[in-house]
Amino acid sequence: MKPDLRAQTLVIGSGAGGAVIALELAEAGMEVLVLEEGNRYGLTDYGASPPEAMKKLYRRRGMTPILGPVSIGYVEGCCVGGSTEINSGFWQRTPDETLNKWKSQYGLLSAGSKDLEPYFERDEQSLHVSVTGGDWPASTQVLARGMKALGWYGHESPRIALNCQDRNACACGCPSGAKQGMSRSLIPRAEAKGARIQPNCRVRSLVKDNSRISGVIAEQKNPDGSVRLLRIFADHIFVCAGATETPALLRRSGIKKNIGNSLSIHPMLKVVARFKEELDAEHSVMPLIQVKEFRPKLSMAGGFYTLGHLAMLLSDNWPQNRSLMKYRKHMAPYLAATRSTGKGFIRALPGKELTNLIWYSLTRQDLVHLSQGLARLSTLLLAAGA
């Protein structure tokens, strides 16, 4: 098969995984080509309304359900920078309990917290990881008030958003450029070292040459809407397409053993709390504190907030709840999340659309933890004056 393109190293995906790989390889002097399914956007494209942002920056416009006994809403980015362009930029070092699990189950003897300390410090400096250093927004202050009243432990989570301007646009792309998503941080550095980024290019399948992967078949979407099929060969290929697309691509390519059978998630429940004072959460960054009193099984934090999100959260009983919209400036959303003990699977569905089936089954223990989380979160918010 004659290739249309050839590269020394090929990276599939430009999010947190792909951008790191691309930078490391480019800095090592290797030729790097990064394929990204989504488009490339600048700051002028960011900060749009949620529907417009989901149309541009999200996979399937944000419509990716996880099926199962309890349906779960799931979203991820589909653009240069991946989900780092639409998440909140919170930074957390790998917890000790996770590192210990890796050590005992997988024999990663040199991946303890002390071993990784230099790398954490390097990345935190590179991405400008910091806390606010100033006054908290009102939605954060009430969370801190409830936590103090109950004597629970928690702290402000560091973020990769130095000099955040409180625009509440994290989920729509940060228009100020403060959030250091991959398109603003690692990808430009990789390009400065010679890496090439190819947007609007989705990999359909991997090409196998005997026992090794030698290339990919990809679809390049042109500006006029037409699609060109490309054969791209490389000496080394890294699949960094995210938690759902990576196993789906491998399975479409005939690589199925142990692939797509061990999906784990952090399910969460959201609560909208109403306070006497105005929080104006719609016009400030989301709550910055995470309550860690009950970790590792349970954590509590704040959620992204717009009028559309509020209406959706009240919609279960809209005739009764719609009058509450007038108190929107007094409201903010909070969440309780648990580390699930369940497992899910991912399957690539047949057909040219390259769609996937994501299935997850919460365990009874998950439901108990979520119920406890809902009760404890509500207790905290009431203690804060909700």
C-alpha cells in the first residue's frame, strides 16, 4: 500500500495525552505529525454561548450518553487541545492510594510520590499551576462557610489558569487565554520544535503489517466539506485519542483482546442551592474548593453554571420549579462525586459514521456512596445558609 504521507512518529489525538507525547518527541529531535479529528480554534472562537461552543468544541455536540441501568451524561472535547479546552483546568497530583495500587497490581516500583515529585514540579511550573491568591467568588465563599461550620477538611484546588479573569467560560473555551489548555501551552511549544498538527483529520483504522502497526487510514475533511481518504505511514505510532475513542479505534482495527472492557468513571450528582445573598455565579468562575473529608470514596465541589444549566437541573418538575428561575442570581450548583466500583465497556459500532457504544453499570455500593454524598452535600449547603 503506497502512503500519501509518511512521518517518523505519528500521534493520534492532541489532548492532554497527545500533546505531552508530541512535545517530548519533538524536543528529542524526532519528526512528529499529530492528527486531530476536530478543528483548530483561536481565542476569538472561545467564550461563545454553550450551544455554540458545544457545536464547535465538543464531540457530537455534547450528546454522548453512557447507557446502562442508569443513563449517564458524558461529554468530551473534539478540537485541537481536546478536553483541556473545555474542562475547568483543575490540577491534582496522582493520589498516593492510586500510586500504591499501581505499585501492587502492576509492579510500577519507581512510580511512587517521591519518584514523581520532580515531574510534578516541572509540569506545575510549565503550566503555571496556582491558586487564586485573591478573594474567592461568592459561590466559593459559601462552600467554605459550610465546610468550616461542620469542621470538614477541604482546600482550594490549584488550576492551570494563572490570572483567571472570572468569565465563567471554562466549558466554552477560555477567551482570555488564562487557562493553559494544550492549544495554549504544550502544542505551541511542540510546534516550535518542528511538530506538525493536522486538524480535521479522523483516523478510521490502524494499518497492520504482520505483527506491528505501520500506519493509519484517515479521513481529511477539507474546507469545502469534502472528505479525502489518506494513508499515512510512520515508524512509531501513539494512540492518544482519549478514554472512549482510543479503545474504539483499536477495536475497529481488529485489536480486541482486553480492549474496551475496563471503563471506570467518577459518577456524580448535582444540587442547586439557593442563598439569601446574591452569588451571581453565572458571571464568576465556578466554585474553587473541593471538600476532601470523605476521600477517597467521596468528594464534593462546585459545578459550571449558566441559565441553561439551571433550567435543565430544575426540569424534572418544571411546572413547579420554573418560578425558581427568578432567583438565579442567588443560586449556584454543587456536586458530590464518588470513585465507582463498577465497570463499563466500549464497543465500536459498524458503519461509516464511526459511532461507539458506551455502557456502564453502577454497583449497589456506588448508589450507596452517591446517596451518602447527596445527604452530606445538602447538609454542608444548609450549614452554609442555603
